[in-house]
Amino acid sequence: MNSAARTQAIFNLRHVQEFVHRFDDMGNVEDITQAIEHMESVVSSVITPYIYSDGTLSGILGGLYARRFEHSANVQDIDSAISNHQKAVESTPSGHADLPGLFNNLGNSYLCRFERTGDLKDIHSAISHHQNAVESTPSGYADLPALFNNLGNSYLRRFVRAGDLKDIHSAISHRQKAVESTPSGHADLRSWFNNLGNSYSCRFERTGDLNDINSAISHHQNAVESTPSGHADLPGLFNNLGNSYLRRFKHTGDLKDINSAISHHQKAVESTPSGHADLPMQFSNLGNSYLRRFEHTGDLKDINSAISHHQQAVESTPSGHADLPTRFKNLGNSYLRRFEHSQYFPDIEYSITSYRRGAVSNGAPSIRLKSAQHAAWHSSIHDYSHCLIDFSLAITLLSEVAGLEQTVHRRHANLLDHSDFLGLAVGVAFLLERPDAALEWLEQGRCLVWNQINQLRTPVDSLRMNYPSLADRFIEVAKALEFHGTRSSPSSSGTLAEEIHIQDDTLIHTGLAADYRKLIEEIQSLPDFDNFLRPPKVVKLLSSLPSDGPVIIFNIHKARCDALALIAGLNEPLHIPLENFSLAKAEELRKSLQGNLPEQREMEDQDRMPKRVRLFPSSMSFVLKELWDKVVQPILEALGYYFHPKLSARRRIWWCPTGPLAFLPLHAAGIYGPSYKPGLCISDFVVSSYTPTVQALNKSVLSSSASTKSTNLLLISPNTPDLSPIPFTQKEIHDLKEIVGKHHIPAVLLEDDAATVERVKEEMNACSWVHFACHGVQNAGDPLESAIHLHKGCITLLDIMSQKIPNPELAFLSACQTSKGDLKLSEEVVHLAAGMLAAGYRGVVGTMWSISDQHGPEFAKWFYEYLLEDIGPNGLDSTRAAYALDYATRKVRETLGEGDDAFLKWVPYVHFGY
């Protein structure tokens, strides 16, 4: 570079410094704009390294854009900041003393953009770069407290968005390190106190531990008291102290706390310059404090102030900002409270409108979902004309709350609180005589994780014929996304190096989810592919039904209970109100059944779960009779099946239960004992199967019509010395090997020490049929860890979910609790039998609770003997499995009679699929 150019560059750098100093003193955004223009000239002039390195120059420019973004909230500024900070990192050699600071600045900019846009990939990137900054900084380095603080800040922001408790624990840990490594009296200490207080306050919101909120208030007070009057940080410190007082008030109801919250929030607003990027948040927090005090005192001045400040928060928040859903939701809450107090009808209209605007704004899916739910609920009470649209949006948002960028564990955790809403929505659809909407919502809002897995495995033959490269890209991304989604969630972060590794995985996972969404949008934009992977409409759901019987899907809600019958050839669902059944009755029956499982005395034989349990038969008689009288018989009558029972003329029926009904044996409903006669139990009229969803059954029906697979049977009975002995499993698999061998059906036998996890997985990929005779258990604490026990290990539900068996036909799970499910996730059908369906098996025989070891061999023998009566050119026909199970059940009943004890032997067995 010539001397004149170098002189000009140095001149520009001096101007940059002057404008920055003036901006610091006066706060005029035009000064920072001038600084950016001069710095752009410097960067573009290629100054020689002995003046400034390229990385340093790009870093300075990135910092200027970031500072302007703080005042302008213009996304282009933060994009430019990230771009320049990224250049700074990439052009700085590993080990360079500046690298930790450059990583830190890049992380800060990603965090700023996340707070503006809500894009999860940005917060994952922020954490990753902040981790790199800490990892590359020597112990005792002066800037280390700031790096700890910033890493904690990123963890906190992700916790607020995603709700994973590990993130808030990490935030507190790193911010505590920042405080502990900063000398007393240091100028930064007030910021570290403030941020540590924020973390404790957020954790309190989740855990309700008063120690956390007391710690938060203490740290926030330290921050305020150590900050000079008029300092630029003071408004934010007032705001956060007010937030902590507000949170403690919600817990204690102490008016002194809410008065302190309002006082500090008012100070925050009054000391913040007009147009400052933080002002909308401070208006919002002040509005929340007034709202809470109104709820306590009923003073109309407070609710009017709440509405006024929430309106200001909405009006001063830029379009597209990630906090807009929260702002609108808060405004909607305030209008709603005033309506409830004064019954002024325009207020409820304003409330619903605010909720609707929040639901369609860019931002956190969980907040948008809450807004949509509020809009739907209140419009269903006050304005039927739009409520179906509101419910439809809310159900669509369920899949975003459980998005593919999360692990399966996280998705299930996020769905825990929403099953009641789905039941409400479907109930309203029935009330409005829209069974089509009811069916679509039940399919879209239930079994979300299974549906996502099935979508990732969607065949793309038609797409490949027309767009082969796009089909290949879709399959590649879908496979990678499924792999990352079914990884285990670590229980704790461990060392920083381990945290970085976990964060790298998270970044890859989030990136894959974004790529997948873009691919879906691209495919849906193509001619004839506009419905690719969209939620199916009624016409599609009814187009692939089995021809040999109806599908019955339920909605069990406190407001009403209904069933839908889906029948091949009918172009709309048949609505069957269950007028004599209720959610309370379903819960009563479930508790009657499940509550007695661990109380029965041990009997002479063992069962196939590690903890031996038994059922009071008398409870079973009551449950089966109630199910018959109030659920099954009314449905059979509505279908026209309840006349002249004839075993030879029985059709099939598929049950798709929801809520507590999913834990009850519909397939065995009837009146038994001395008063039994033909026509008083379900099996006199139909042969029962279950399905998690209509789509899952349709998939099995379609695959059966194309199947030409030969039968080869895998028989498994492992040695599990740490569990109670179940000696009859050996007899079971040896008898089966002999039976199928007589019909020249090939069978692979894995028993004792040979039945390891690795060997079983290997043979499952080679065999189309599999029969497990072993211990099984439903894990109540973590349903994804429900497992089939093998030699020195087990196959968990999470393992099964990650499998895609090449030629699956039927799985017989002769083990305990393989179709029991998890009460907290009843709408997600989280059990081993459903996992086998997801792995590709067309049919699965499972058990609802513990089964008798002694009677396992004869049950299995009768099941396979029935199938062997009609062997086709390719071997056994898995579509006859439901009839085979019905046959085995009848043989057990003939052997044991109709006594109560017989229920324990045959009722647990169920068939899933086609």
C-alpha cells in the first residue's frame, strides 16, 4: 500500500475513534453510523498487517454494527455484525491471544440476533462460540469472568426458549463463576450480580423453590446498590429487580412484593431514553406488574394501567420481533381480566384479537401456541364463527412446539401439558357438527413423534421419478435428522469440553431441521407435490382404510365423549356420541384396573416382568362390564353389528383409543361369569385390533397389498440372571421351533447367552418375523427407556425407534407391559408395540400388563397353529394375526373356563396393526 493510502486509512481510524467516543458521551446514533462508514473504508483498503491484522479490523467493524443494532434493532445491522465477526475468527490463527475475544464477540452477536428473530440456530451458535471463548482462555485471565458471564447468558436465553432445565443449571453455574472470579469493587461486578439474579429468577419460575427467588432478589439488589445514579445500566437493573419481586409475589401473594415490582419497573421505564430497544420490554413488564396487582386487589386503575402499558409495548416493538407473541399475549390477558371484571363485551373482542395476532407473529412456538389456545377457547365461548380457525392454528402449532430440531425426549417433554387442549378442540368440532375437522385434528394432534418418524421415512418414489437429485437430498437429510433426533439426552453437561461436543451435536441437529424445512417447502412448491407431507385431509384418511372392518377413534374429554367410525366406502366419518360415558368414568375404570395391579398376592407361577404383580380379578369383571355397557355395545349398535352373533361372519374392528381409554381393554369388553351367554361380549361380534393412528393403519394396509416377503422366524429367549426366572420361555420357543419346522418355515433360535443386544439386532434385520419370550417392562420415569431385557443388556423403545427393519412382517412380544403406554403421554402412545410398528412391522402382538409365564407357551402355540392352517406361497400371512390371537384367546378361555382367574391369562394380549 502506498504512503497516501496508508495515511488515509490511519486518518479514517482516528475518525472512527472520535465518533465512537462522541457516541459514548451523547448517544447519537448518527455518530455510530459515521464510525461504521469510516471503518468500512479502512477494511476495504487492505491495510498491511503491521498496523492492524485483518481479523482485528473485521472485529472492530462487527462491534460497531452490533452497537448500532442495540439502538436501531435493524436486523441488517446484526447480520453485518455476525458476518464481520465471523471473518475476524476465520482470519485469526489458532492459539492467538485475540481469539477468545473474537469468539466471544461472535457469540454475542448471534445471541442478539436470536433475541430479535427467535431462530434457534442462532442461540445454539451463540453457546458454541461462547464455549470456544472460555475453552481457549487461560485460567486467571482478566477477561475470563466476562466470558463465563456471556456463556451463562446464552444458556439462560436458550432455557427461556426451550425450557430444558440443564440449560438453566448451566447458566447459574457459569454466572456464579463470573461473580467468584471478579474482585470486590470491580466495575463489572454489578453486571455479574444482575445476570446471576436473572438466572436464579428464571429457575424459580420453573421449580418454585423460594431459595432461588430470594437469591435472585438479593443479587439484583446488590447490582442496583453498586451502580451510580444516572448510569446507563441502571434502567435494566431496575427492570430485573422488579421482575424478581413480581415473581415472588406470584408465589407468596405479599402486597409489599408487587408494590416493589411496580416501583422498580416504573423507575426502569422513566430512566430509559425514548426509542431505546429495551423500552418495549420494560413497558411490558410494568404492564404485567399492574395486571398482577389488579388480580389481587380488583382496583380498575391497575388494569387500565396494565392495558395502557401493554399497548405501548406492542406499538414500540418492531414488526417481526421475536417478542411480539409475548407482547400480544400479555395485552390479551389484560383485556380478558378487565372483561371478566366489568363484562364490557368489546374487551373480550380486543382480547381475542390480541391473542390471534400473537399466534401468527414470529417468535417462540410455545408462546404462539398459548396465544392460539386462548383465542380458540374464548372464541368458542363468545364467537363460534371463527373458533374452528383458531383451533386449527393451535393444533398446527403443536408440531412446532415439538419440532424436529429437538431430541425425542425433549419433544415428549414439551407435549406433556397439551393433551387436554386437543380433547377440547375435538369436542368443539363435534358440538359444531364437524366430524371431518374432529378426525383431522385427532390425527394431526396425536402421536406427533411417531408421525414425524414416519414422515422422515416417507417413500419418495414419485419424487425420484421426476426430481431424482431432490429426492436424494431429502432422504439424506431425513436419515441424518432421524439419527440426531433419537440420540439420548445427557443427564448432565460434565466438563466444558463435553459441553462443546454436545453443543456441536445440537448445532448440527438444528441445521438439519432447518434444511429439512427448506426441502419440504421446495418440494411442496413443485407441480403435483403441493400436498407432500402436509397433514392429511379426511378424503386421504378415508381412502386407504381396511376393507374388512371399521376403525373407531375416540375423543375422551371432560366436556363430552365421542367416537368416530371410519368405514371403507363411506366418504365421511360416522359420529357416535357416547352419551353414557365420561372422562371421570374412564379415569375410575383405569384406576380400578391399574390401582390393583401391584396389590395382588403372588401366585404359584412367575410372570415376565422383573417385579411380579397381580390383578384383582373382581376389578376386571367390573371394568369389562362397564366398557361393554357404556362404550362397546353402543358402538356395535350404531354400526349395525349388534344382531345375531355368528363366529364365522365376524368382521374386524380397529380401536384407536385416547386419554385414559388407551389403558383399558376394549378388546375384552363384555359380561362374563355365571350370567354370560353368547352376545354379551365383544368377541362374539368382531375381532379386535388396535392402532396408534389412522395413518399408521393405512400404512400397514398399503404395505400388505404389496408384500411378497417370505417367512423366516426369529425366536428369542435370553438368559437374564439378574432378573426373576421365567422357565417356561425356553419351552415356548422350542415348541414353536418344532411347530414351524414341521411346515418347513425357517427359524433362527437365539437363547441364553446368545441372545445379546447386538446379535438380536443383527438377526432382526435378516428375519421378517420375530418372537420375544422374555422379560419386558414399561419405564414409568422415562417411557423411552421401556425395554425388552436380553442377555447382558436390553433393547429400549428409543433403540427400536431408531431401527428401520428391511423386511418386517410381525413381532410377537411375549413379555410384560409391551403395550402398556405412559399415562402422562397418553396421546403419544409411547410403548414398545407402537415402536415396533414405527420400525416397520405390519402387525405386533403385545401385552397391556404382566402375563403368566406358565401359560405363555400354550398361548403362543395356539396362535401359530392357527396361522399354520393356511400357509401361502410365501409362508405365513401376518394379516391373519388378529384372528390367530382371537383363536388363542378362545382356547385359553375353553381350558380355564369363565372364572375370574382366567382374565389374568388372556386379557393382557392385544394385537396392533393390520
